[in-house]
Amino acid sequence: MAVALTHGADLTLTSLGRSLPGRAHVKNKIKRVDRALGNTALHRDIPRIQHLLTHTITSLMPFCVIAVDWTGWHDRNWYLLRASLVCNGRSLPLMSEVVPAELAQNSDVQCRFLDRLHDAIPKDKAVTIITDAGFRTDWFRHVSQLGWSFTGRVRGCISFRLDGDKKWMKISELEATGQPVCVGYGVLSRKPRTPCYGRFYLHKRPDAGRQGKGGMPKTQREHRSSAREPWLLFSNAEGLEPHQIMALYSRRMQIEQNFRDDKSPRFWFGLRLSRSQGKGRLEVLNMVAAMASLVMWLAGYRAERQCLHWHYQASSIRHRRVLSYLSLAEEVIRHEPGKVRRLNIVNEMKKLGKEYSNMVMVT
């Protein structure tokens, strides 16, 4: 099914069936995909498959910067919690879990998911977890207990107190500038029984200069308000300057691009068109999308090293790659499929591990 997806199929039962390779009739191929999506044995094996995939990828990296985030399913009955390895352009999906909508943003679900992720990653790896403002104090505390670093945004009415100061402060009391600064070391939130300590970093990004229109929907107004607020980041990462913390957090948007790739019928896999129901079927579709994304990312990564991207760029830009790795892989699969057939995933992952530090970290 992942092969069909890399050749242009949508992430729906019938589209995958019509695009499967082989001599069988299309009707039989569609039934084959239907049996795979409803296979209860496969449903039980998905956590183990994700565990092996995560362990294989992370064991080849010198360290791991992992973005974790939620996204809603198109029918709003299910939500997806995903962890992705931050790389260049797009992140690589590692592990995910489909949960009912009523358990979205649940702290216990998040902590259990984090335990699964911790079991899959080699114990000697330094890991930094990046999250948005939806992950609160319980999450940061659990990450610290596992011996990992965290970097997350603080928004809303959460109070914090700097070390050596008796006054609890709110975000609205801070005055941000265009230069990233370290506000200081302190404790987050006065409510939890067990305090969570880290450093606070503040930065106000310059306005983009776009003029909004009246009558915007509620979701758009919320995103607009979030973009205008300064970034107050909370992190326990050691040895990083404020501008490095800000650059690290900005890479969190890679996982949002992954979500768009999975859902959008215009750009990529078109999960929004799927009418499959049930946790098991949705998890199989999500696993197929993750494997296709991994293969196409590595194919595009290899094509760039072979300087094939110059052949597929419409512009005359010669100093950088314009296409994403996924778009580049799509072009190579269409015009030069023989180059993709010789792709060795393990070798490409080893080469990625050698360049990973330069990809992720900002000096």
C-alpha cells in the first residue's frame, strides 16, 4: 500500500486498491486493501512495528530532536498524537496513536505515549522534545523524569516565578523585544504539587505586515492572536543560547507540515477524502502514510546529493534546493524510477545520521 501511495494514490481504500501493483483485477485489489485495513492481527502488531521503526531510526542518529503534537481527524471523532524526528524541511514520522476525540489533550494519554516513545529509543541517546502550548506542566515534568530535555511554549493564564523572586508573574507582564533573551531560571505554574524547573526565553518576532479582513472565523482569530503574541519558551536544555532555543522551537512547524501532507488532497496523500472508520483502520492508514513519507523523504534526500534537483526546478536558482524532498522524490519516481529502485534505506539513514547535527542545530 505504501508503494501505491508513493505512485500518486490517495490515502483511501479504493484509491490504494486501484493503484496496487500486480496482475489481479482492480476489484480484487480493492478487497485486498479492505482486508488489510480490517486485519485485527495487524492492528495488534502496529505498536510493535512503530517500536522497531523508531528504534532503527533513532539508533543511527547522534542525538534526537523530536516534535510531538496533536491533530484532529477530518470527521472530528478521532485525534492523532504523533512524534516525529525533526530533520530538514519535513520531519520523519516515528510513532503515533489514534485516540477518541474526548481524550484529546489528555495528560494521562500523553504521558503513556511518552513512555512508549522512551522504551523505543536507545537509552544512551540525548533527546530533546519540542511541543506547542497545548502541553503543560505535567508533560514537562514527565519528560524531565525520563532524563530528556524539553522545549515548549507557554501561553494563557499560566503563572511562573523566577528563582530568588517571591512574586508570581504572568506572560502579559513581560515586554519582549526583537532580540531573543533568557528571562531567567524559575518554576512553572503554582498549582502542581511537584514543581517543574527550567529556563524562560522571550522573543517577539517582527510582524509579517499582512492586513487581515473582518469577519474571520474563530479558529483564524485564535491563530492570529497566537502569532502576534511573543514567544515565551520554557526549556531545561543545557548549553544553548537564546537564539538557538528559538531556532530549535521554530522547527516544530515541520510536524504541522507532515499533518498537511497526510490530509491534503491537493498536495499529497489526501487522507481527508477517506471514509474509513474505526481506530484500527485509521491506525493502518496512518502507518502506511508514515512509511511512504519516510521512503519519499530519503529518496529526495538521495536525489539532492546526486544533484538531480537541478533538473526539476522551474526557476534558475542554483544556490539552493527549491523543491521539498517529497516533491523531488515524486518527480524522480515519475521520470527516473530506476534511481529509486536502487534506494538503500539503511545506508541513507546512516548518511543522514552523519549530517544530522548540521541539519538541526544552529550555531
